[in-house]
Amino acid sequence: MMNNRLIKGSLTMALSALAANAFAAQEVTVYTAFETDLLAKYKTAFESENPDIHIKWIRDSTGIMTAKLLAEKNNPRAEVVWGLAGSSMALLKEEGVLQPYQPKGVEDLRANLNDPQDNQAWYGNDAFFNAVCFNEIVAKQLNLPTPTSWEDLADPVYKGHIAMPNPASSGTGYMQVSAWINSMGEDQAWDYMKKLDNNIAHYTHSGSKPCVQAGMGEVAIGISMAVRGAKLKEQGAPLAVITPNGIGWESEAVGLVADNAAAKRVVDWSVSKSANELYVESYPVVAHKEVSAEVSHYPNVEKVMADMDFAKMGSERSKILAKWSLKFDSKSEPKS
């Protein structure tokens, strides 16, 4: 009898454990373009506060992930999109992939990083910015003045001394082209880019490469990523990190695809103060108003942010890139 009771007790405990594990293992599929090395950190932090939900990441680059979500529009496999560019999120909302949803704590977020339209469907986690990386030693050798505006970079004195990312292959390049179009207007922006092209040595296929090249003295000026410039300067590169008024930027954002409770909890946590305290370890500007960080040599980008039209960036991307490529692609570096 004792053995039977022990067996029954053991079975009961085992079944209870299985039931608990089944409950704990509720899985939410999250599509992302966050850098790979961030995924484990965000997953661990979320699951420690939400032990009954597990995140299943599906990760790829922004362009591929956006195309995948659009292809799956009529049979969605994602439940949440977390860590995708605001312009992509605007397009996904327009195509009906994202569900309108207002997460808990939205009033604590910087409004300019979020979906600006009615029936909000996406919310910024962080923002990343462009800058002009200016090699002060090379400039002195070549007698180049320090530029302070975009118009300065069109001066013939800089001919052959500027590198910039190709917007068709780099999101960093595309967000600056978009910023010029939005700030200057279509006609003036294309006229400006034609003048700038006269001074371009080459277009790269990496957003950070122009700044790296400027840091190494391969060019005097790189239109590139502000955070890359700050890091290189910290490492001793002779760079000034300049942010002309109307600097291009994007937010990495979160949005709901599946209208279920577990997916909503992922979205809620992604805009929380706890999540933003993790974002700020990698991004100097994050969504939560109470979270900030001092980053050595990082410029005051918030004062010079361009007014970005993320919906237009998403919907007109193909048209803008086709036009840019036709006009300027001949100076692009070979793709490796």
C-alpha cells in the first residue's frame, strides 16, 4: 500500500510539474532586427519579470524582416515586432500587419519616437542618429574648413574628400536622404544631392564605414553614424563629430501583430522603464522620459533632429532609391 501511495504521489507531483512547465512555457514569437548580441539580454530580463511567457526570437536585417512580415501578411507568424525601424513599422501599419494598441506606460514615452498617426500601432524603443565625422588632422593638412551645415559640404573645396553610405544598401544612408527630402523639399533636396555628389569620393555599403574611413584618414569627411563617431573618438581617432541641423534619424520600435494577452504583455514590457534601462546601455537616446545616459563624445543630437515622415519613408522607399541609384550609384564601392 505504501508503495502504491508513493507511486501515486510521485505521479501527481510529476503531472503538476508538467502542467506548471506547460504554463510557464507559453511562447510568443517576436520578429526583430535588434543586433544579435542584445537578444539574450532582453529575453532574460523580460522572462525574469514574466516567468509564464517565453520569447522566441526570429531575427534578420531590417529590409529582410520587413519583406518577411509583408509576405506573411495574410497568414501572420509573428505575434510581436520589436526592434524594427520606424519607417518599416509605418509601412507595416499601412499594410494592416500591425494592430492598433496602446501599451501600459505610453504616457512616459517621448512622443516624437512614436507612431504620429491616429490609432497608434508602434512605439519607439530608442533612436539612432547620423553625424558628420570630420578628421581634423587630415583637414589641417588639406586646408579644409570645418563644416557646420549641409550646405557647407556642397562647397567645391571638399571635392573628393567625402564618403557617404549608399541609401539603397544602408539604412543609415536612406534615413539621411529622407531627412534631406523632408527638410528641404523634393526639388531642393535632389538639387542638393547632385551638388554633394560632385564632392563624394565614394558611397559605401555600410552605414558605419564612412566614419571609420574618416577616422583612419582615408577620407576627410564621413557622413555616418553618430554613435560610431563617438566610439572612434573615444578610442583616440582625431575626429570632430558634427551634427548639422536636420540630421537624419530613426527609431527602433515595437508593435503588436497578434491580438492576444501574452503578446500584449511583451509590448507592455518593451516600453517599460526596466526595458529602457537596458536600451540605454547601447543607445544614448531612448524612449522613456526618465531614462538617459551620458556617452563620451556623443553630440547633442536632440536639438538638431530632422522632422522625419516615417510613413513616407516606408511607402516611397522603392521610388526614392530607384531615383537615387539612377543618378548616383556609379560612385558606389563594389559590393563584397
